[in-house]
Amino acid sequence: MNILIDTHIFLWLLFSISKIKSKHLEILSDLDNDIYVSSISIAEIMIKKSLNKLDVDFDLEYSLKKLDARVLDFDANSALVLGSLPYHHKDLFDRMIISQALTKKYKLMSVDGKFSKYDCELL
């Protein structure tokens, strides 16, 4: 199964794995699943880092290899879906990640309860 992880899950996998629920870790460690990190998550991390709202340093290529994950680029189709999403969630980064999951029909892993208000399949 294709799984898109949100920014929190990505950061926790790298820096605070104990914060991730065991059921999520089990899914993420299943070699039959393909794990994706949104390019939006990378942008969010870098923006928050540049504003001194987040203090992280990591090598993206090494981190992706360590997690056996791939980057999912934000594309025009996801942007079009974004334009039609209801405003249940005001966080623009999360809305873009939700639109990617909907466009690609990927399962979405998040701990954010607001994600459940959208028509995407949550793990």
C-alpha cells in the first residue's frame, strides 16, 4: 500500500520515534508498503527552521534512505484538488498534504484529528 506520512510523523521517525503509536510503526515497517514524504513537509520544515520555530538538522537523502521512503512532489493536479477542499483545517501545509493523498489515492498517516474531516483514508 502507498502511505503518505504527514510532517509530524516524518519528524518523529527521525528524532522522537517513541512518540509514534505501535500500530503506526508496524505499518511503516511492513516492507510491502511504500512510504512517501511530501515535498510540502520538506518545505514546511525548512520554512519553520528559517523562522527559528523548529531546530532540526538532517540530511534529506540519508533520512529518506534510513526510512526507506521517497519524496512525493506536489503537482498541478494536487493544486487543483486543494482549491476545492473545504476549510475544516486552516493549516495550509496540511491541506496540501491532504490534497496529495486524495489526488494519488494514497493512505495518509497523521495524528492530527482534523484530517479525519476530509475524504481521505487515514491510518
